[in-house]
Amino acid sequence: MTSEHTEYADVPQDAEAIEIAREQEHVDKVNARVEVLLKNADAITQEGLARGRSGSFGGLVERDAFVHVAARRKHLLNREHEGLVFGRLDFDDQSKQHVGRIGVLDENYVPMVIDWRAPAAAPFYRATAADRQGVVRRRVIRSRLDKVISVEDDLLDPDASLDGMNVIGDGALIASLTRARTGQMRDIVATIQQHQDEAIRAPSDGVTVISGGPGTGKTVVALHRAAYLLYRDRKKYESSGILVVGPSPTFMRYIERVLPSLGEDSAALRSIGEIVDGYSATRVDSPELAAVKGSTRIAPVVSRAARFAGPGAPEELRLFYRGEVLTASRSQLRAIRRSVLRGNRKYNRSSRAARDALTDLLYSSAPDSIKAERTLAEFRDDLNQRNEFTDFLAAWWPMREPHEVLASLGNAGHLQSASSGVLTRAEVADLARDWASHTAADGSMELSLQDIALIDEIRDVLGEIPPPPPVRDEFDLSSVQELTTAADREYAAAGPRVRPDNYTGYGHVIVDEAQDLSPMQWRMLGRRGRVASWTVVGDIAQTSWGDPAETRSAMNESLAKTPRRDFHLSTNYRSPAEVFSLAADVVRTVMPDADVPDAVRSTGHEPEHVVTDDVATETVAALRRTLSEVEGTVAVIAPSARVGEVRSWVGTIGGDRVQVVDELSAKGLEYDGVVVVEPDEIAGGTDRGTRLLYVVLTRATQRLVTVGRTSDWLPSRRSER
């Protein structure tokens, strides 16, 4: 968004104050109207309760309908937001309209505020000087709570008559980018650009792919797309749900306030390590281990392990019955297991079938004297009453949790059996060592991010453990129809929908930083979006996965949706040109044809590079300098192996303004200032490490300092070698 109104020098000095006062007057009217609507909602609730007291069935139905409608309306109006009204459009015909987070009508049903997602609000994002769509002036209104604190204008028609029209500011987008970061992503709905808006409002079916380099607003577009879809088809997406997936818990905390600030709080936000209910992970595997765990070739390995008897399970059965010895050999037990699980039957749901197959085997091989005395049904009943038989079943076919199966692969012999023909001996040894070292004596595991996808693969094979049969309570109230109050129903109607564990019926799935997902992680997400449409956001130049072709194949298999739309964002709004020029040169050393966007703003401050043997002292000094030069947050980004050490250097310097993170956790985040510790260690002399360093360097919006013992990573130094 460009600004051409600095030439109007005759604008009065108090023009901004006048315009702020004008907008404040409108905001006050909107807020007053909202208060009236809230009172109306309370009145509707009371009316509904009164109808419910009529005693008739129709009265009860009307009560529930009234209370539900009122609760939804109150929930919408009471949502937390930073300024309900954020924009205004002035048109050629001298009409105007205000744009905001939700739509508000006056008592005559005339719009006071148009919802930003409504088609009528599209010119706020799409109008340009070349295609004005009838817009003369576009204004961004910035508020703190209910007080207007600033306005920023774009004059789209330089030839327009300015009689009575004050044009204020230097352009809303650049102003929003120079404001200090607060640790959570701000909703920038008021400064979305035309090409971003086209991606946000794309049709909901199929797959929408949004690509672009760092700072191009991919995440912002994805989140606003979630809000837009909920607005366009609320019944569908509130019923089926929208899942938003990001790379880390840090990233999810960073974006968690965006959707509520847009008036939406019904989407599920999960980091990739939190996708499987009941499990979470932040531990990062070495690149070598991650490459094995993330590849689809490990899928049959963990699937076999889920079907195999675990280490220590009995391999044969000898049972005394009516003076006879009944046996089931190792080969017979294996044959039963194969037969019962044929056709991908779920292991945990097949225990009864396994028990019946085993008793059938024992009965068929029993002496004729036993068959003469007992029918098959009587024989089954007898065995099911014998402790030695039920104990054998519990050891041979136990109910299993996914982490128990994965922990069993810490046994190298068991893993070798499950991975026959798939993994090398070296890979088996490395994997077994890793899983054994992260399994406690009680069987609990410290899982890695890549392990979560394996847990989900195993869970899919096992199936859920059947619940125990219900115990009949002598005071059973299941037949009582009225156990909730109207207040309970009001809360339930307004609150978020609770979905079952490992829900697979999402209507739309949004994946951010998609370039880092392994093939196994794509399989995991694919199970949750079997009936979903998708929005996929990423940048191949930032990938940390070593085999893009395998990932692309797994992604296409998981999505398998048509049509597919591609949107490419090519303007970097976040990084100063001085910083991004360095980052672009770094990534081009390993990806000469990398998709590098254009940085559109400058701070006048070149990156600072400190080469020293005393990295700790210089890191602290660089941090203090950066804190004094910027107003918002500062990140100290260090190699993952050094994060603990660097935290000890930093201590409490800067308080909440400072975060110490590793190179992977920094993905998707942005800070006013960044201090990078040991960039050569992050690069590691590898293509993958250099791409990670590229990501790290592009996190800064104002200042960048690097501190390390060497500077071989600098493109100028590389070119000398």
C-alpha cells in the first residue's frame, strides 16, 4: 500500500485530532448500539424462559430456541477485540461505510459497520490506485479498547476534490509494520493487501496453496481465511470444525489471539507435536534419526509391531483340562494372529475374535472324550472361567496403548523382526537406542516430534481400547428428561464445541509451515482431514526436510482433493531491506533459484556482525544494545544444543521482552530485534542448516546482530573460498 498524500501541505496541523474526534463519535454510536443489542438479547432470554413455563411441549421448544439465539448473539457481541471498528471507505458518490470485525445495524437496519468478510467490504482490501472500485479514500482506524488513537489514510484518487476531506498519515501497512511486536501476532485485518485478500476469499472447496518467502504474510492470510470461511458458511464449519496446524507450541501461542480478535473462537489450534490427543512432544530428533522416522518406509515397521506379540509375550500355550493337556504351538498362535487381523481389523477390537479362535483351535484338537462330554459353547464357557486361560490371553493379546508399542521397539531384536527388509542394521540400532533411552521404568516415554506421527500410525492399527461395560446404578437417572437449566443451555450454546478425541471429521484444515512436514506427518494430518478442504501454506526455501519429492508425494496422497488453487505472495512486508538482502544472499548459496520475495521497506540500519572468542559476553552486550534501540520484543536465537547455556547467560535481562529460542522454534515468529548466536553452528556446513539460518535471519523487523567465533557463513566469506 503506497501513500501519495504528503504533497497536501495545506492540511491543518490539527487535522488528525479533528479526524480522530470524528471517528470517535461514530465508534461511540456503534458501542452504544451494541449495548442496546446486548439488552435485547437479555430480553429475548427472559421471553424464552417465560414461554418455557407454559408447561406445553411447544413452550419448551420455543424456550430452547429463544435461549439459544440470544446466547449466540451475546457471545458474538461480547467477544474480546481491540477496536470493533477499524476501517472506513469514502466513495465517489460521497457515501461512506465503516468496516469492522462484525456487522452492526442501527434501529432502522441501516449498516453502521460492515463485517470485514462481507462482499461489500472487499474494496477495503482490493481497491488500488489503478482499480479504485469507486473508492476515493481508504482509512484505517486504530483503537485501544473503545478509544480511537490514530487514523491512517490512503488517497486512491489523487485528482479528487479535497473539500472538507483531510488526508492523514503515511500509509497504514507500513505503519502497522513499524509498530513494536508484543509477543503475539497482531491481527492485521485492516492492512491486508489485494493479492492476500484474493487468497483469503478463495472458494472453500479443494486445496488452496499459499506460497511465498519470509515476511510475505502467509500466516496472516491463512488465519484470516479461517475467519472468512466461518463467516461464509458458519453452519458447516462450526459443525465440522476447522483445524489450524503450526510448527511449535511457541508459534501457536504467538498466533492464538488472532482468530478471537477477528470474532472467531471455534477453530482448533494445534502444533504438530500436539495432533494426537493424549500425547505431546517438543523434543527434536537429530536430522539422521528424523529422516528415518519421517519417511513412509517406516510405516509398515510400526504397523507390524502393533500386530506382533510384544517382547516377553508367551509363545505357546499348555493347558490342563479334564485330565488332558491341550496345546497351541508357536506357529499355531501366529496363524491365529494373522487370521484374526486379516483385512486390517483393529487389534484392540479383535481380542474377543482371538479368544474364540484360540478356543476353537483347542477344541478341534482335543480328544474325542472331551468333545463327547462338552459342546463347543460349553467348552468356551469352561475356559473363560479358568484363571490360567484368562491370564494367558492377557499376556498374549493385551489391550495396548500406542506408546507401549513404540516403547517395545526399544528392544533391538523386536525392532529387527518388525523391520525385516525395510531398515538397515545401523538404522535399527540407532532407533532402538533412541527409543530405549527415552523410555522410563514405568513405561512412559519422552516422545520426539517425529514420534508423534508414529504414535498416530500405531493408533490407527490398534484402534481404541473398548470401554468396559457400563455398571448399572440403582439410582440410574438416564430416563429423566430435564437435568439442565436454561443457564446451562445458554453456556453450551455459546461455548466452543467439544469434539471426541482424535476427531477425523474436520471440514477444513489449515497447515502452516507445510514445507517442514515429513511424509509421516502428512499421513497423520491426512487422517484428520479425510473429508476436509485444505489451505496449505509454505515456502520450499525454508524447508528442513531432506527429501522434498517424498514429502510432495505424501502430501498429494493425504490431500487428494480437487480443484487446486495456487496463490503466490511475492512482497516481504516484515524484514527491512538491509536485513533481507543478507538473508537472501545466504539462501542463494545453497538454492540459487530460491523464491526470494522483494522487501519493501528500509530502516537505515545494516546488520551487525560480531566475531569474538568471548561469545557469552558479547551476546549479552548485543542484547542490551538491541533492547535500547527497539521498543518491542527481542529474540536471542541459538543452536538447539546451546539454548540452555545461552539462557544462563541472558538470565532475566529484558524480562518478558526477551525470548531465547532455538532455530526450529523461531520458525513463523517475528521480533523487533534478533541476536543470532553462533550462526556457523546453525548452518553446520549443510544445505539444510543453511536454509534454517535463512529462516533465523528473517525473523527481525528492525535490528539484527550476529555473534559467533567464526564468520564463514557470511556469503562474502564463502565467495572467497
